[in-house]
Amino acid sequence: MMPTFVDVYGWEVVAKLLTDIYNDLSIPTSDNSNFIYNLLHFHAGADPLEFAIRTSLLCAFICWFLTMANGTHSWVDKLWSIIPAVYAIHYAVRDMLYWPQDVAFKYVPRLYIAAFLISVWAIRLTYNFYRKGGYGFDSEDYRWPYIVSKIPGFLWFFFNIGFTCLFQNLLLVFIVAPVYFSWKAALIENTPLNWIDALATLLFIGGLALETVADGQQWAFQEGKRIAIEKKEVLTGDNKRGFLTQGLFKYSRHPNYFGEMTVWWSVYLFSVAAGYPTYNAWFNPAIVGVVALTFLFQVSTTLTEYITSEKYPAYKLYKKSTSRLIPLPAGVSLDELERKSQ
């Protein structure tokens, strides 16, 4: 029986693949005893998602080892902007490596567009992380020490393995899973680019632009505040409050987070476009990753705001006047709220 889109987007099909991976985590071997040869042999025959998941498990182990070695917990943060692009490019170019030489290659433009966009996202985010010193061996997100202080040591050991290392690395696989589904759907029918692809591309560019501008404004503010403190200048406005409320942050407390979520929801649309209009895939297994990411952002935002409110009293007033994530028209100015509270 010829495979259909049902075999691509069926939840039970994906569940079986994940179950099979779980039941056999070893790397299949061939008659050749050379490890590199066996790895390439496995790569050629393995399902691309299976290979990505196994790679993420290796990354999780490395992150855990480094965490135990130096006591910091931002090792997945260092991979966050890089690994998704690796997975996307892997899905896009894998067939080129193994395509029969005597058969005309079947190009899938959707894969290359998605991989290119994710790569641009990766370059931008990697640079932003680099300029903040994120790749220092001992650098650590300020939220990790706070979390560690709230979780007993024996529980933290398991939390570190289960969430910090394993869950986050697997999440990086599943937020890129829409590209995998686009590849798999093309094996059934190479659906031409359509309006959903256009919408996904426009939303991606919009989300990327939003977080780029927001991160740039935040960087300029933090640098300006740091220089003002070093010069012992009198702090006024946002410098005195300690946090940024101008620019995009006048309309959203976390415009960069909203831009990031927009980026990955737009990537999900590529999986929908791959089956449209033959198959209605508006709700397909590729959604798991972006839903998990959205939930993670909600938790992360709540934690960030709690810590910020404890450090900067005026932040509680800022929360009353400005939208949490979605950019909305500004409410009562923070200056006015501060005057009324005095």
C-alpha cells in the first residue's frame, strides 16, 4: 500500500516512531567495525527525526557533564541558538547526500526556505548571546542560581537531569520538527509553495524583526546604564528605575519574547503548508514543540518578572500599565503612576 499524508501526520505513527526510538537507543552496527563508518551507515538509513533525537540525547549528556564539572547551568543556553539551525539544515540537505546519481533530484523549496530563515535567526541570536558574554565558560543566566537556591539538593540533581539538560535539548528537536514533517510530506507529494508558506515567511520575518529591535534597545539601555553608573552620573528615568520602559518596551514588557514565539509558530505553519490543500494538517504532531515552547516562555516570564519586581520596586507599577507579551497600546505612563503612588 502506498503511504499517504495520513501516514505523515498521524499521531499514532509519530508515537510509534518515538516508542521504537525509546526501545532501542543503541547505534545499529554493520559488518564494518569502524565507528565512523557505522555512524554514517546509521545516518543513511535512520529516520531524520530519529537521528536528531539521538543527537539531542548526546547533547543532553554533554550539558549534564559540563554542569557537574563547573557548577553552572547555562550549557543548553549556549546551544539554544545553534542546534535548531543544525537540525533544520540536516532535514533540508540530507537527501542530497544519498540521492541516487542516475535519478533527477527532487528539490523541495519549502525545506530550503525554512532552513534559511532558521539559520538567519540562529546567526542573530548567537551574536546577541555572544555580545552579552553568554559563551564564557563560567557565564550563567541569573535565573539559574535563584532556581537552585529554591530546590533542595537531592531534588535539584534530578531536576537538572530531567529539565535543564534532557527536556530542553529535546525541545530544540521538536521546535524544528515542522521542517521534518515538511520533508516527510514531500515524499508523498511535493506540494508547491502556497499562501500558507507566504504567511509563515512573513510572520517569521516580522517576529525576527521585532525581537531584533527589542534586543537592540535592551542592549543599548543596559550599556547606557552601565556607563552612567561607572561615571557616577545622576541616574534619571529608566536608568534610575533599573529597567527599560521605552521603545518597544512601552507596548510590551517582553516584546523580544513575543517575537521569538511568533518565529516558531510561523515555522509550524510550514508543516501545515506541506500538505495543503490535499490534506488538512492545521493541527498535527509538529505542534507539540511550539506549544511546549510557549508554555516554557510563560513560566520563564513569570519567574523573570518575580525576580525583577523584587529587585526594582517600580516594576510592579510597570506591570499595571504595560502588556505582558503582546504589544498593545500603552496605558497610563509609568511616570504618572509613580506620582500617584507617592
